Amino acid sequence: MTMDLLQDIMLFFGGLGMFIYGMQIMAEGLQNSAGSKTRKLLGLLTNNRILGVLVGALITAIIQSSSATTVMVVGFVNAQIMNLTQAVGVIMGANIGTTMTAWIVSMSEWGSLLKPDFFAPILLVVGVGMMLFSKKEKIKDGANILVGFGILFIGLSTMSGAIEPYSDSPIFSQAFTVIGNNPILGLLVGAAVTGIIQSSSASMGILQALAMNGVVNWGSAVFIALGQNIGTCVTAILSCIGANKNAKRAAVIHLLFNCIGALFFGAICWLTFLAIPNLAMSNVTSTELAIFHTCFNVLTTIILFPFANKLVTLSKLIIKDNVEENNAEDEGEVLVKLDERLLQTPSFALVRVNREIEKMGKLALESIAYTKDALLEKKNIDKIYDREKKINEYEKQLSEFISLMDLSTLNEKEQLQVKHALLAVSDVERIGDHCRNIADMAKDLEEDAFSQSAKDDIEIISNQCYKTLRWALDIRANLDVSKFEKVEKHETKVDKMQDQMREGHIQRLIDKKCQVEAGIIFLDSVSDYERISDHAENLAQYVVEEEEKF
């Protein structure tokens, strides 16, 4: 191997590195600038698969990676944000959205002004200037998009330049002739390269760089491109390790979709090339590859769309339910439905966090209801302990998950929501602690230790606390801040009740209508209820602040 050849090989891989890095920076900039929009897209996900296809295509166009979108889908299914019916549409759409990168790469063939050598340096200068002289997040996101574009095209130009001296070398024509004569080999090459670099967009970029130098023929390009669509499934398959069965089925659906499409269109292309040999040997351009890539994914979606339910059924046959495992899962009762795959898109992760906080809050609501039974009848004490244990598990897992979220990809309102989510988790955990305090005291009570007046007070204040938290959780679930006055009304009543009940208790002690030990428990319980109500009001106050500030 000569020094010049080694230098050109290193130059090619250096260009590939810049291409992938530029694509990543550009995708991050796009995702940051459209983070809230992608979150709104999630709200469009219904059982309508057409909407799923559109959402999948849009999200993939934004984050520039069908693999990332599919990994997100696996995470959504695993976290029960999405069902398999919805997942099918999004996966189909993701394959369409990923073709955007191929069109961006092919721009250099559309005219001299669109060649990387001309505009890539301009994009870099403008982008870096925006980074240096602006402190606004939105402008910095725009700068990342420009810089990403610039680095991507410089990388593409570097790859193409490294190949150009060898474009007339017989090694390329021989290699692509062999691949063209063996469609299975083409599929394997495309799948292997894509699987190794974990990006169909990057592997397509390599193929397009070769095509720009006129060294790729149709007979090989078609099968390599089809293989790339199979290889992109590797990321999703790896990501579903350790996930539940439905998440694994989502990854299998992605694989089935691409394999069926690749085999179907591969067979058509193979027969076409047998009938027209000259077409197979003719060179393909970068733009023609983008057209083929898009047509393949769009037509595969159109053909398989009516059979989406069949894909779901087939995935269930491949990943079968295991009765013993299901029973084990039920006994273990997996509480917190969080998945680290969601961290790739923090705006979606925030949606999941808030849903888990709502479930955590419902456990606290049940605990409040049981405290009355514990104090008045010494019943349901174990249920309070059980709820408090679950709440603590929520607190631990949610806090750890939130701490892993990348706030830089969120807008100001979402960043505030993350901060408030941590505070809300702490508030609900404190409510659980106060309920446990009451349960601990109830265990030491004698039968009928309270006077009738004390019993009435406990029933009234516990009901008011329950209502305060119930309305607070309603506000968090529906973002309806107009109901905050109901939270304030019940919380204010609890505050007033605490003062009145203390005075009433002192009078009962004077009149010797209440035991001293029971009186201490009564006062401590009233104090716990008042603190519970305060924490419940905090939960609603966070939402009010978010909605009023933004």
C-alpha cells in the first residue's frame, strides 16, 4: 500500500466522520428548535394509522434518523405511551422521513451554487458567528443547524474528493459488477455497513459520494440501498433488549416492514435487470439514488399499510406471550413505566414523567382516604404502609430519571416544568410520609380513644385534605388553572380547621372528655393533615406558575 493510497483512505474516513458529526449537530439543532412541536405531535397519536405515518415522517425529518425514531417508538411502547397499532404507523412514517438526508446530500448535483465547496464555508462562518455573538437559545439552535449543514457538506466533499483519483480504477467497476450479479451479496453489504455505523442516512451518504464520482452502477446500488433499509433495524433491535414484549414486537415490526419491502422490490429490480442488462450496468447519480430511496419507502408504506394489523399479528407470533412470565410480572407489579430510550427526546420524556407523577399522586390520594379509617377504626393501616412504600419507589426512580434529562434540548417552559416535576415528586413523597405518620400513631391507639367531637373533626379535616389533593391532581392532568380556586378554598379550610380543632381539643382536655395520650395523637394528626394540604396546594401552584409565565 502506497503512502498516497493510505492518505486517501484516511481522508475518506475523516470525511465520513465529519459527515456523521455534521448530521448529528444539525439534527440536534433541528430538534432543539422544534422540541415543543415534536411534543405536540405526540398528542396527534391516536389509533388512526394515517396520522401515525405523518407524525413518524415529520419527527424523523426533524431528528434526521429513522433509527432514533424507531428507538423512541420502542421506548414509548415499553413505557405504555403508545400501543402497537399506533407504533406501526409511526414506523412506516419514519422510513419515509429518513429519505430527507438523501435529498440534502444530492443537492450538490443540482447546480454549481449548491456544491459544498461553494456554500459550506459560508454556512460555517455564519453559524459560528451566530454562536459567538448571540446568547439567545433559539439563535444558537439555528447556528447549530447551519454549522451542522456546513460540516456535513464538507465531509461529503472530502469523501468525494478522496475517491475521485480512483474513479477510473478497475477495482470499483469489478466490485460493483460482482455485487450487481449477486443481489444477496448487495443486500448483505448494505445491511452490514449500516449495522456497523448505526445509520442508514450515513451509509446512504457513502453510497451517494461514490455515485457522485460515477463508480456505482444501478445493478449494485439498488440492492445495497435495500440492504441499508434492513441494516437500520439493528439499532432498534439492540434497544429492545430488556424491554417488555410489546416493545420487542415494535422492533420486530420495523424489521418485518423493511425485510418484506426489500425482498419484494429486490425481486422486481432483479427481474428488470435480467430483462434490461444495460440498465444494470449504467451508472447511477446521487439524485437518482435519492429518488429510488424515496420511492422504495413510500411505495412500501402504501403497499403494506392495509396489512398493518397483519404485521402486528405476525410480530405476536414471533414474540409469543409466556404465561409464566406474565404471571411473574403481575406478581412483581412493575410500578414506574419509565424507559431510558425516552431520554433521547426529553420533551417526550417529560410527558411520561408527568403521567407517572399523576399515578404517584393517586396512590397518595388513596393513602389520605385510608388515614381516616386508621384513626377512627384502626383499619387499612397496612394499606397505608403499602402505598407509602410504592410512593417511595416512584420518588426514587422518577428523581433518577429526571436527573438524566438533557435540559438544553427543551424550551424555557419545559425546563421550568422539569424543575417543578422534581418538586412535585418531593411533595407527593412528603404526603406519603405524613400519611405513614398517621398510620404509625393509629397503631398505638386504644379502641374508642377519641371523643365523638374528635372523631367528627378527623373525618372533616381528612375529607378536606382529600379534596385539596384531588383538585390539585385534576389541574395537573388537564392543565385547567381555573380550578385552582377550588384547591385554595379547601386548603384554606384545612388551615382554619387546624386552629379551631386545637382550641376545641384544649377545651375537651379541660372538660376531661378526651384522654391525654389520644389528645397528643389527635393534635399530631391534625398537624399532619395541614401539611398534607400544603403539599397538595404546591402541586397545583406549579402548574399555575407555568401557565401564567408562558
